Amino acid sequence: MSSPVPDDDLPRRPGRVHIAARRRGADLTALGSLALHLPHVTASLAVVFVVSYALGHLSDLPWWLLFGCWVLSGALVFHRPCERLLARWLFGLRYPTPEEEGRLRPVWREVTARAGVDAGAYQLWMEESDEINALAAAGHIVGVTRHSLRTLTPAQLAGVLAHELGHHTQGHAWSSLLSLWYALPARLTWRLLLRSATRLDRLPTGAAAVVIGVAGATLIALATATYGLIFLPLATPYLVAAVSRRSELRADEHAAGLGFAPQLMAVLHQEREREATATAPGLAFNKGGMIARLLDSHPDVHTRLHRLQAHLDNRR
């Protein structure tokens, strides 16, 4: 038996909806995320070039065609059929049922109307999850968990959706997926090298010494030629996480600018209570340690609540 539908506490925007001419862009956090992934993207370009060149010599296909297809493949992030595949197979989403559509669509239209965005430009999806959560991905994907739709009031749900819309309009969604895609060849190659390194003990002592010596010499040469920039990817995960935390705060600001700060704060208070009951007293700060906190892509609930409260105080 499904939960009762929450009372409709969302005030509707009167009058006609005006669609802004510029509906999406890229803020500093989106550009920063792209910049931080440049070393990985450059390494991926080198990997794909070598693979394309080798395949070109083994087949009748020109190497530049294979290489060019991969370079242009990032545009598929905004291709609707490809987005549907991503939503289903990568993010595990599904289409909403007619009942879910009836609850979700009016709230989404109200959020987009306040933002001056065409509601039909994005596709709504559902996630089978018992947590209060939502996501924005690719160019037009907006997903909401089943639990969020069933337990949040329309106004609270609007605050969550306004947050996700902020990720889209400020470029966080497409930039993160593009960075992930173009860095993928380099990441896979690195994992392959690490797996190969674990098998050095199976080689004869002389062969293992030669491999280690060549690898060490190559690393020193690259470090010298790049003035140590080759080691920058080691710090990239921490910098990317910091930028991601900032993008979450920017999305909160977007929701607050549309008038949903109190509703979003109510959702965050629920999340804080859930964390308090799920974590033993005194262990919340130490959970995962300092490294885990530095790698966390989301700011803590207290920080988000403090920023939203400051927004409300400034408007009084």
C-alpha cells in the first residue's frame, strides 16, 4: 500500500511564463571541473591516438577517422536517445508511472516557470530508492527517488528539483559527465598498468629489474620535461571533490533564489535527523577519517543549512 499523497503546499506562480533566452551556461565551478580534468583528458588523447594509429595499420580504416570519432563522441551527452540509454543503464533510472507523473509534473512546471526555463526541455525520471535524493545528469536528465516523491510535500519536492535544475542551468551536469567520459581511456590504462605491476613478481628477477628500471627512467624523464606537472593528477581527486562541494552550494543558491530556501532547509533537516539516528553519538566526525571527508563530493548538511539561512537573513 502506497503512502498518502502529501498536501499540496506549493503556491503557484500567477500569470504567464516567460522563457529566458539564455537557459543554460557554465559557472566557475563547471569550468573549474573541466580544467582540473585536463591532465586526464590529455592522457586520454594520447592513449586513443596510439590505439587508433595501431588499429589503422591493422585495418583499412584511417587512424584519423577512429581518433576523430572518439573526439566528437562527447556530443552524444546531449543526444536524447543516448541520454535515455545513460539514464537506464548507467544511472539505473526508469520512466515515472502515470500516478508518479501526475504528482511530479506540476511541481516541475512550477519550478521551471519561476526559473524562466522550458519544462519540456528536460526529461523526468524515477529512481527506485528508499532515500530522499535526486540527480541531474547529462544535458536533460532529472531524476527523483521514489521515496522523495512519496514523502516530501510538493513545496519540499520543488526545493529539491530547483536544486537539480541549478546543476543543469549552471553547467554542472554536462561538464561532470564530459569530464568523466574523456578521462575514461586514461583511467582504464592506469588501472591496467597497476594490475600489470602487481604481476611483476611472476617475472624472472632480471626481467623484473629491467621493467622497473625502464619505468623509473621514463617517470623521471617525464617529470623533468613537465616540471613535475605529471604528478598533478595525484592531487586532482581532492581538488575535484572541493569543486564539487562548491557546485552543490551554488545549486542551493539557485534554489534559494527561486524562493525555495525554507523548503530545501526542511529537507536538509530531515537528512540531518536521519544521519543522527543512523550514526552513534560522537562518531559522526571521525567516520571515514580526514581523507574521506576531503574526497566527499557533497558538503556537510550543517554547511548547507548555514548558507541557506544566511540567504534568508540577507533577504529580510
